[in-house]
Amino acid sequence: MSTPAGGALAALTAGQRGRLAALARETAFPAGARIFEEGEPADRFWVVLAGRAALDLSVPGGPRPVVETLGPGDLLGWSWFFPPYVWHLGAVADGPLRVREFDAAAVRVVCDEDPVLGYALARAVGGVVAHRLKATRMRLLDLYGPRPGGGAP
């Protein structure tokens, strides 16, 4: 298995990426498959190898708006890194999706054993969280914010 390269894990050294890759397995999701659901336990994460995944948000009484679409090199899932380890968004395969899947508990153990790797991964995941927060905020403003001229959405 090759090591994850580019994307969210690019800031890790080749050795750190290799150590994580040893914990991963390649898998796939068919188009339309629900990968994870908001509020469920976050016990794994993925790096997208090919295809796209849509991150969505549960809205009571309404359709699930897509807040961001991820592609090759992107980290799919960050909630596994922070207690209480439950998904903050949902995700669905937007077409056939091939990913590298990681067991979250095993990765957290490696991070505890190797604080330098743990810190590098925390910085990478933190960057993803910041980006996703901004993307979610912008999408919600698009959907529910005030319209030009003062009209309601």
C-alpha cells in the first residue's frame, strides 16, 4: 500500500504518513452510499483516493444541504480526533468513491505513542476543522441568510 500523499496529510513527513498508512486499508463506497451520519459514533476516517464525497447537515423539516464536496487527497471526517467522538456532519458518496480507511482508535494510540506525529496530525486535522467551519458557515448563510435588498431567504 502506498502512503497517503497530498491533501490534508501533506504537512506530515513521509515517515509519519507511512506510519499512518500501515494502519489503513483501501475500500470503496458505491454512488449514493451514506458513509456516516451526524450524531453517530466517529470511529474511523478516510482519505479520498478517487471520486467525491458530499458533506451534509441535518436540517429539521428540510432537505440536507451539502456544505462541502471533497475530492482526492481530502480528509473525510475529523470528529474521530476530538471527544466525544461523534460526527458533526453527515457524508454521502457523490458517485463511486475509493478511499483509504483508518481505524480512529488505532491512530489515536499511535499519536499518544509518538507525540511529534500526534502534534503534526492535530495541526493537520485542526486546519481541516477550521476550513470546514468556514465552508459550513458560508453555505448556511447562502441558504438562510438575508437576501440583497432585505428580502427573506
